[in-house]
Amino acid sequence: MERLREKIEAALQELEGRTPVSSSQWMEAAKNLLEWKRANSAAGLWVEAPAMLTATLDDGLGQGLAVIEAWAKVLGLVVRRIGLLAEPQDIVAACIEQKPRILGLTVLRNDMEEALIQVASCLPAHTLLVAGGPAFAANPDLADEAKVDCAAKNAGTFVRFLLERL
């Protein structure tokens, strides 16, 4: 576990030293770490792997989700995707039923604020909400207004949050 944490920290430091870092660079680093894990039969960072559900409210492509899902697997989380363009009530229902420790959510547009607040306000108390996307850059108060646990500006923010909170 400690060797994996060291590899993750090294990858984060290398990527965070570049400006800007593209989604493909974050994905490539995650793929390299997943290959290292396989080659070294490395498990995740936790004895009992936390579960993470992912979804998008208004993104039909899911490129950001793919990046955080890859990094979540590097960390050793069990990842399940609810879906793209998911309805708030479906996201909440999945979280109530499956009881994940983390919900990863993409929000592209500002007009999704009400849907985000609906999801955040109905999540089980044990589920951390990590959300990212352009809506948070366009409205710096959105994370506080919606009570998002972590507004991830990139995969590094997401990973560092999980390393600190789990």
C-alpha cells in the first residue's frame, strides 16, 4: 500500500508541475499506474475498498468521468457508473440503494445548479460528493451553494481529496 501511495504522489507531483495538464495526460498517468499495479500485484490503498458511483447531469460524452474513474481504480476504489445524462432522482436512488462512500458527478452547465442541489441535498450522510466540470469555474460559489464536498478542478484535486478524506 505504501509503495502505491508513493507512486501516486510522484505522478501527481510530476503532473502538477506542468501547466496546463490535459485530460489525456491525466488519463495516460492513470493507465501507467494501473499497469504498474498489475505488474506488481498491488492492491488498493485500503484493506476494504470504498465504493464510488459516477454520473453526469448534462454531459453525454463522459470524458471527465473516464479520467476520475481511472484514478479511482488506481487508488483501489470499486467504481460503478450510474450513467451519462442521468436524472437527479436516479442518481439519488442509486446512492441510497448501493451506499457508496463517494459520488463523482460532472456538471457542465450553470443551468444545472438546481439539479445539483437536488442531488446533494438527498444523498445519504455517509456519501461524499465530488463534482467537477466547467460549471464550477463559471460560478465559484456553486460548490458552497450546493454543499459539494469537493469541487475537483482536475484529477489531481480529486485524488488529493480522497487521499486526505478516506
